[in-house]
Amino acid sequence: MNIIEMYQRRGEGYDPFLIREGWQVARLTYIPDQDMFGIQKMDRHLLTDELFILLNGTAVLIAATEQNHDFRFEFVKMQQGIPYNIPAKQWHNIAMDEDAELIIVEKDHTHLGDVEYKPLNQDQVKKINDHMAELK
């Protein structure tokens, strides 16, 4: 009898490893696009909140509201084991060190279509990088 299921990390980056009707769990590990000084875009999901839990390493959750074609950023240096939620329709991204590992909980199949990206301009990237430098 096998009631307890166990999942192992399968690769780098975003890996949705447990998908059930209505929800899914994914693991996120470092990739260059998520580097502390590599954030070049924001994303959002229109149909789901997204919950982040830092397991290891260092990560900064970035949220933003859009005003007059610009972003007003909010930053949180994450603490291990604390759940952080980004509500549906809110722009966000996550900056990570190479040793970071997170769990993400969201609506099922979000990664297959409920995602919108917005590239950052040079001034916005500089704002993020300046803030990352302050947090280091």
C-alpha cells in the first residue's frame, strides 16, 4: 500500500511537480533570469493568487503596481518557511541567489497559459538593481 507520495527535484528553474484539480505545487530554483541582478521583466496571473515559500538560500519577492506606464515596486527579502502571497492580477517576480529554492502553490495549469509578461525598461531595471544592492 502506497498512500504517501514523495517528489524529488527534477531540474532547474520552475518545476510544477504536483498537479491536482484546482491547484498545483511547483519548485523554483535558480536560473539566470531570476538572478538578484538579472530581473528584466515582471509577470502576473489573471486567474490565481501565487503563494511562495522560501526553503533555502536568499530570495527577494518583487511586487509592482502599474501607474502611467511605469511600475511602483515593493520588495520583501524572504524569510525561510514564511508563506508570501501575491494576489491575482498583480505584477511580480522573484530575485534569487544561486542557492535559493522555493515552493510555489497556485491554480492548476497556471504555467500553461495564465501568465502575462511585461519587459522592464532600463530605468526600471536600475531601480530593481539599486534596491538589490541595498539588501545585500
